[in-house]
Amino acid sequence: MREWLTVIIVLLIVGIILDGIRRVRAARRERIHMSNSLPEEGGLDDENVGSEFPSGGARVAAYRHPEDAANLHVNLKSSLAASKKTAGVNAKAEPAPTMLMDSADEHLEPTLGNLDDLDDDLAVMAPPRTAAPAAKAPAKEPAVQPKAKVAEPALEPEEVIVINVMAHQGQLFSGETLLQTLTEQNLRFGNMEIFHRHKNEDGSGEVLFSLANIVKPGTFDLTTMEDFSTPGISMFMMLPIRGDSVAAFGLMARTAKAISEALDGELKDEHRSVMTQQTFEHCRQRVIEFERKRRLNR
């Protein structure tokens, strides 16, 4: 862009110089023509002045001096230099010399602006950038609050399977030894002040079967276990239970045998009769039959 402006300025200067030369030549021709048509010096009057115009022509008021053309060129050149602003350099803000031009030759020259401020002008004229609207984040769905687990109502016992572990006649189980054995078999002291075997060994989950003192009221006191003794304990499973009742009975039978061996006791049924393998199988069949009837009644 700046190179094109420089070319335009040079062309303007050349045009002004050529116009000045044309004016000088025209002035010389006019002066020679007028001097040839004038009478001898001393005989000049308004009426005898010759003219090529039929109406008598106009009287010559003054002659342009030859130096006027040169002065005109200088004035034009200085005026252009004052108004011109080159790249990176601003001319001094001085008023340009006044130029008198013939009305026939009067024309408007292009005005050059401040080339240094082109970028600034564009920045001002450019519309301010508006930040793109931020994408709306998807509305978060309200977190679903987990429903509080409602405790299921206790099942009404319909049948009870019992396995007793009895000390030999004339003997008692020591409370301290009994407590250690029950703990080893993953029985936990809890509700109703008796021991329970839960689904999980850490004491969590549904109760599968329980263990009580065979002596009324059947409870235990952990603070007095060192001084406690009993002739036996009673393990029982109340049907129905939430879970596999047949597997739960198998676990109760194995636990009863382990406790009997640890305490050197005897396994007896609910009638205090010695339990045999046949007795265990009979109890197991009772559990299976109970579950079969329960499914049919659903």
C-alpha cells in the first residue's frame, strides 16, 4: 500500500512540473504576440491600441514576469512537501503556501491521510469482538437418593429344629471355655442375650440359627463368664428363614459336632435322646419337607 502511495505522489509532482513548463511557454508566446501588436513607444493610447478582437479587445493591465513560473513551481513543490506524509515520518504541521490558480485550471488534489495510523483506524472502526456465548453445560440430573433399606418384618416361626450339646452326667461346661469355643465357631453374642450364627462369619447378614443356655431363662452374662458353668447348651433353627434353610441346617449340625468335640460333650435331640446319624438325617428331611410345603402354599 505504501509503495502505491509513493508512485502516486511522484506522478503528481511530475504533472505539476509539466504544467509549470506549459505555463511558462504560454506566457512567453503571449508576451511576444502582445509586443508585436503594440505601437511605438510614446504613441500608446487607449484608442489606438491594436487588437485582434473585432470589438477592440481588452487593455493589457500588466505583464507576468518570467520568474513567476519558477516561483509557481517552487510554491507547488513546497505545498506538496508540507501536506505529504511519508511512511514513518510526519511533516511539520505548517500552513501550506497559498496557490492562486486560474478558474479554468482549478482542480482538487487528493488528500493523503496519516499512513502511520492506518492500523489504529482499522482497530477503532472494527466492531468489538463479542465473546462467543459459552456452551451451556448439560443440566445435571438430580442425584437419586438411595432408598433407605426398610427392615423386613420378622418371620413368624412355624417349626423349630433343635440340637443340644450336653455335658456328661455329673459334669458342667466351664463358662470361660464355652465362650472361647463359641467365638471360634463364629457365633456372636447379641439380641436376647444369647449367641447367634449369622450368614457371614463377621457377624453380618441374616441369622441362620441361635444358641442359648439350656438352663432357664437361657441367657448368658458375658461379665460373669469366668464364674459361669452350665450342664449344656441348646442350638435351634426357627423355620422359615431368609435363605437356604437346608444349607443352614447342615452348618448348624457341623457347628454342634465341633462344639461337642471341643467341650467333650454329647449331642442330643429335642427330647434329650442321643443323636445318631439317622437322627441328623431325619432332621434334615424335616427341613426339606417344610420348604416343599411352603413353596406349595405360596
